[in-house]
Amino acid sequence: MLELEQIIRTVMIIILSTVALAFFGIFFGLIYKGIDRKISAHMQGRIGPPLRQPFRDVGKLFTKENIIPENAVPWVFNLAPLIGLVGTISILLYLPIGGFQPLASVEGEIIFGDLILILYLLMIPSLALVIGGFASGSPYATVGAQREMATMIAYEFPLAIIIITVAWKLGSFAAGGLGVENAFTLTAITANPIWNAVGPLGLIGLILLLIVLIVVTPAELSKIPFDAPEAETEIGGGLLVEYSGRNLAMFYLTDAVKTVVMASIIVALFFPYNLSPLFGLESYPAYIIDFTFFLIKILIIIIFSVTLIRVAVARLKIDQIVYTYWVPLTLIALVGLICIMWDGTMMESYGWPKIAELLGFI
Amino acid sequence: MIEIQDFLRTLATNSGFWNPLIWGIIIFIALLIAYIIRGRGKKEYKKQTEQTKVFLSGNPELEKEEMHVKASNVYWGFMESFKWLYNGLEKMHTGNVSDYILWFVIILGIFFIILGVI
């Protein structure tokens, strides 16, 4: 039973961490956006803008007129960008950021949300874009919003397979599972790195799931090759076509924060390792080194899943996007799932060792 | 009477957790922050001028009914990429009750064969 003092303390921690994480998400989201633009420019043989360019872009948008088209539904048109940013910030509270436990699970005893909740919350920014697009009263925006809906339906399928597989492997008592309690919570997932639980077949399965998650990320973020909802060259910005000024800036910030969110999810699921135990550090030096290591992990994931892909590949049509997610990627994710399932059977029936045991990690 | 502790309880199934009240607090604070940030931007624009007209890449704006994008357009991507599947399915949907019963019997037969073999 919770004491009143504990409740007040918890609520205060939640309020303060929301403020802190909102600024963390926005600041580092914009920094990563700058790095992404710089690296992609170099890959295309350009110098590219300075790293602080995204901050300047937001500043510039704040000085521009906030035009509300005459066909729009004004209150929905204005509310959608706010909802998008708010929904994205709220996800940060449920993720383990910088080597710390998720802030919305204070003291590790009380759990306020899990991975399934994060899956649902991830839809809010996309839905905000869709609602904003429909409320714009423009044919381009409507087509963009419809494409965003189709993209969402397409990528949720492989994404759900990945999440379920990881939680099932950790939580199951059968077939090589670890029998971890509350396997869907990020606290449990980060405390039991999934790579330590698998044998050779499971390793292949996990690599396949990681590849699928890296390909799902650009669609979550509406980045090339899955940016058909915005497609500047054919529908002039799609669902954002009528947005300008501060409303557009809100969507810009949402995109920046969501990039950090998606990379943090990949870190939490597949790379929850910290450097401090390796050096035997504790307290503040450990916090600093783990936080820095977390930022580096995020950067590497963004470079692979956003920058490299968007520079290397051209935009897909919406039917190609749907096909990519529902056929090849879902099949790859299912093969990954089956590999992990059989891996457990092989361990149980034939005594196959875990990879981590072979390497002497556990 | 409902105790405050019960009110703050996390909803839990065997493996899922979510606390709506805590999420509500997070949303409220985040909304406040987003609203303050948004408030730093310019809110004026020139009403009833060319700039509030819909952007159509220079094409003339037609009547609203003519510019309307159908809701069924959402499924275009699915219909196009799974044409091979839908074409087959459409042929099966004849609207004939005899065909419907035939399918029912065939599927039931397959189930019995599977169950018999297992």
C-alpha cells in the first residue's frame, strides 16, 4: 500500500522528470537532426549546414506567420501539432534514458507503464499528423494523411512481432525462456539483455529482428524511403502542406523528439549495456560515463537507421511501402521469431549452449 | 469510499501495466511545456487574403465536391500491392448462396482431414 508521502514524492518526481526529459528530448533531438543533416550532406559530396541549423530553423519558423487556411478546421488544425509533441514527450518517461531506469517507474517497485503502452503511445504523433492533415482542408494534405494511415497499418505488424518475441523470450518458462517476471516492462528488459539468453539459432533470429526494427524506424519517422505521406515532389509536403510558422515548428520538434524516442527503444531492446560496470565506476562518474555512452549509442543507431538509409535509397510508392512491410519484413520477422523459438528447443533437447556462455560473458 | 491509494493504483494484467493517472500528469505537464514553447511563435497572419487559399501547385481551385478525396483511397496502397490476392478473392465472392455453402463444406472437409491426420 502506498503512503501519502510516497505518493506526493512520486508525483513530484514525475513532474520534474517530465520537464527535464522534454528539454532533453528537444535539445538532443535537434542536435541529432543537425548531425544527420551534416553526415548526409558529406555522403552526397556537399558541405551541409552547421550542426546548430535545426535550432535556427525552429527559431525562423517562430518568426513566420502562422497561417490557418480558410478550408481548415481551426481548432483541430492548431491542436494536432501540440498533441503530437506532447504524446512524443510522454513516451520518453517510460524509456530508460542515459542508463537510468525509466523515470515513470520510480524506485523500481512501482510500474507505471510497459512496452505495450509505448507501442500505443507511439501512434499518437502519427495520428496527430493524420488528424492535422485531414483538418487542413487540402487535397494534398488529405492524400498525405491517408498515406500516413496506410504506412502506420503496414509497419505495426512487424513491429509488434519484434516486441512480442523479445518479451516472450524473456518471460517464457518453456523453450529456453528466462522466466523473467514482468517481461514487458523496460526495467526487466534492460536488466536482462536479450543477447545473453540466446544460442546460435537465436542469435541469427535476433539479428533478423534488429534489421527489421532498423527498417521500421524510418517509417515511424516518415523518412526516406518511407516518406510518401510527405513526398515534397508530388504532393508538396503532403499532410504538412498547409502548415506554417509555429504549428510547423511544433511538428518539426515532434520529429526531432521522436527520433530520440525510436533510437532509445532500439537501445533498450537490443543494446541495454552500460560502460560503468566494466570500469567498476559508481555514483556520479558512472552516471556521466553511462549517459555519454547512451548518447553515442543513439547516434550510431540514428546514423544507421535514418541517415544511411535515406541517403542510399529513393522514395518508395505507397503500395511498395505496404508490400515491403507486410510481405518481406513480416516474413523476416517471423523467421526471426521461429529461429528464437527453435533455439530454445535446441537448448532444451540437445543441450546447445548460449552464445554468452561460450564467450565467457555469463 | 475509494481510498486515494486505490485511485493511484497501476492497472495490471498478468504481464501488462499502465497507470492512467500518472500518464495524465505527464500529459498535463508536457502540454504546458509545449504550449509555452508554441507561445514564443508569431500568431498573426493575413486573414481573407491569397495566403489562406489552399495550395494546389498553381492549379485552379475547383468546387469542394470536385476536389474531394475519397475515404476509400486509404486502401489504394493495399489494393494495388495485393492485387494478385484480391483478384482471386473477388472471383470467389460470387454472391451465390450455393457457392457459399460449397466453400463451407470444402473448408469443413479440410478441417476434418487435418484433425483426422493429427
